Amino acid sequence: MKSLGITGVAGLAGCMGGNGTETEEEAARPGGTTTPADPENVQEGGELIASFGADVAQFDPAKAADTTSTKAFGLTYESLLSVGFDGSINNELAHTFEEVDDTTFRAELREGVMFHNGEELTAEDVQVSYERYEGKTNAADVYDWYESSEIIDDYTIEFSLKNPYAPLRFNIAGIPVIPAEVENGDLDITENPIGTGPYEFVEHQPDELFRIERNVDYWFEGDDSVPATPPIETVTYRIIVEQSAQQASLESGDIHISNAPPAASISDFAENEDFTVNRRLAGGYDLMSYPLEVEPFTNQKVRRGISRLVPRDDIVESVYEGLGVPAYMAISQISAVYDTEEWNELNDRLAEEYLGYDQEQADTLLEEGFNEAGVEPPFETSIITNENPQRVQWVQLIAESLNNTDYFDVSVEQFEWNTYVGKITSEATASTNEIIAVGWSGGWDPDAYINELVNSGNWTPNGFNFSHYENAEVDSLLQEGASTYELEQRAEIYTNLVEILAEEAPMTYIRFGEETDVYDNTAVTGFRTYPINGDEFKGIYSPADGGFTYLNQE
């Protein structure tokens, strides 16, 4: 799962810089470094083959509820703005994007930008692209801030906001622009995504592959550091669900890049001179969401008692081979509202006071919670997840921990990814006796980690508040956090938020992950790892970041 809309405040610790260099923290992480692309010796052509861990579920960005779909159309669609590898904001389809006042912003579009169907981009396409989000799965990406827009001329549009909105520019970077004809029914993107990006859609073979080819009429004119069109002619994403199969395909040369190899294989790849391992702290985490309309999950003591039984340290070490950090709150270190020391102190304090492993505390909380809820143990329930082998492993560890108490009889159910997405985004998520285990991708801003999951206006099926959690104070703090521009004030707001969420525990956080890519450096040059899940393949061609990849054809 993902939060569509890459949002956030620039200025990160431990991230690769925009020039391709690494900070001291990043360089200290094991796994090799990127081989820089050389603009003087670019090799043209060839087919890059990478892997997806699940099939592509949706081509419409307003409806896409999964990261695989976002990966698939990431090089096909473009937005007014983009977010660089270091969190910097770059112009993309907007030539300029300026603040008129606190709630009014004006975008001037690049002229002569063509969609893949040969139609020119205009302000009408932008307006339609935003307003069609209303009532759709990802409505919150736009309508948390969007009041209206006015088309000034063919290449100028002005946005009016409901309130001041701190993450605006970063949020806009996550809203792809599509042709206006899609909304009036004259153009269908359900099986043929059409954007302005550097690659055009070619084919999708369900459960097999997704293929794109470079757009020879791309609007970028090139400069001294990046060629005018992508060097790689064709990009094919093979759908390989099993991580062990991804490893085998990479080792045999069947694929060039894997972004989900088994954690146990990372050290071996890092020691092999033919492969480069890129590891970066990620903007996402694993979580469990409770059905808050079902007893005894209505009781916060029960939910906190469960969290006290989650063996996070064991999960990080045994399931993920040390990749990642135990999570006790919803905001990743990558968010700029905290520096690393502040984040560590807060995460540790919330673990000690509310959510960390403590069997004695768990027994007390569960006993009191079951009595208050009037539920006789053991309570039968299930944890549901998709067929991600590592996620299945940690779910099984948690189920075992719960079953070792007198309070639960827990089973584990697995579903194929697209089936799973449909199941957990349905209206019944909070009333079905099932705990949801899933991954969530945030972004550069704290709002992206919390808002869609706990805002009472984002209940499924019109958002991703799986639990149907509702708290007026949380809603108010979310609004205040999004409308406050001063960074220290925002840090205080989000600290109060994560404290409330730790105490009430509508979700149990498991682990903050890492984005890990392994590629064959005998064939691939220049590929960089982006820290936000869903945009992993941005490094194939990203002119605003001076980034591109090419294949060694020798």
C-alpha cells in the first residue's frame, strides 16, 4: 500500500545528495555505491529488465492503491513539480510555480509539451486531472487542500486552497497530469496509460510483465549533464513474486535490477564485484491495523497489549537480516520535522511508555481490556496479508506470540496482491474480524505518514483509514500540522499526534524499512536508488536531478 502524493519538507539526514554523492551516514551503510553515469560516454539503446514483486493493478493514478502501479506508470506520467533524490523541489511540467498569497498559487506550464497521443498539454488538462480525484480512492491527495482552480490562459492555472497547506509543492509532485479527454470518456486509460513522460506504455501481460519504450518526442531538450531522451530504449518489468526467484533471475542474468531480493542475499551480493547494492533509509513502514468496530479491538488496552507482544527486534534481525529499524510511531526518520537524535529519543520513549515488547505489561493490559470489553478469552481472529514472504514471516511470528497467551487464537490468511488490495480497501475493513498487515509508503513530510491512515474523513473505501478510527483532536492536529509552515511548530504538533496514536493504538507499527536495490554493474551504469517506495525507478531517467541510466553494450 502507499500514500499517493510524495509530500514533505526538504532537508534530510542520511540521504543521497542531488549530485549523486553520499552523506557520511549513507556511506556507512553496507552494500556498495552507485557507478555514476558519464554524459560523455553514454551508450544508446538496449532493453533494461527489472522486477516487480506484484502485478500492476491500476493504470489510473486517481484510483491506484498500490505501489507497484505507481512504479509502473512513474516514467509514463508526469506532474507539475517533482521531488529530487535529496527532497528538493524541481519544476517538471510547470515552468514556474509561484505563491500569490498563503492560499493562492499560480503555475505556468511549459509550452509545446505533448501527450503520448499527440495532443498538446494545456491548463485544462491540469484542472481536469486534479478535479477528477473527487470521490475516487485517492481523493485525499487533492481534496485535503484543493478548493478550486482558475484557468488564466492555455498555459497558466491558478490554484485556490481551502487553508494554508505546508506540504503543497511536495503533494503536487505526486499528482500526475493526464489528458482531459479521459474524464469526458473520449480517452480510456484503464488499459493504456497516456502521459507526457520520457517513456510510453507498450504492453501489460497480467502476472507476466509490464513494458515501456522511450518517448522520442519528449519535451526535454537536453543539457551538458543529461541527454535529451532516455538512453535506454526499452524498459521491461518482469513480475516475479517470490524473492528467491528474483535473486536467481539476477544471478543468472535474466534481469538487470531487483528491488526486492531476499534480505539474506544482500551481503552476498555486496561482496560480489559484479553487483552493486544500494541501500537507503526508506520513507515507509510495516503496520497492523485493527477492526475498531469489532470487540475486543474497540478497547485501546487490548490493542496496546497486542503491541506489547510484537517481537520487533526479532523481526528486524531474523526476517529482514538487520535491514530497518523497529517502529513505535508512524513517522519515519526521513521526515524533516525531526533530526536523527530527536527521532530516536521519541521512538524510544513511545516504545517504553506505550508499545514496546513487555510480556508482563501485555498480560495486565489484555486482562483489563478483555474484562472492560466483556469478551471471554480466548478470542478467535485472523491476521490477513498478501503473499509477500517476509511479511508473512513477521505476521506468523506475531500470531505465535499472541497464541502463546491465554487471550487469543490467531490464524494467518494470505491473498494474492490485487485480491488483497480490493479486500482491505473495501467499506467493511473495520467491521470484519480481521487484523490487516500491510506496508505503507509515506514521503518527505509527516502528513504523508499519518493523514490518510487516521483522518476520520479518509475511511475506506474513500481513503486508507482501514480501522475507521475517529478522534476529533487528531483531526484537528492533522489540520494544524498541514497548515503550519514553521518547522519547529510542526515538530511539536506531530509529536503530540504520535503520542495520542501511541496511547490509543489504532495501529501497531512494526518496522521502518530500507529501499534496497541490487543491480548488475557489468550491464547497468548510473542507476540510483530513490528513498520513497513507488518511485524506485526514477533513476532510469530524471533530467531535473541530473540522473539517467544506460546499459553497457560491449
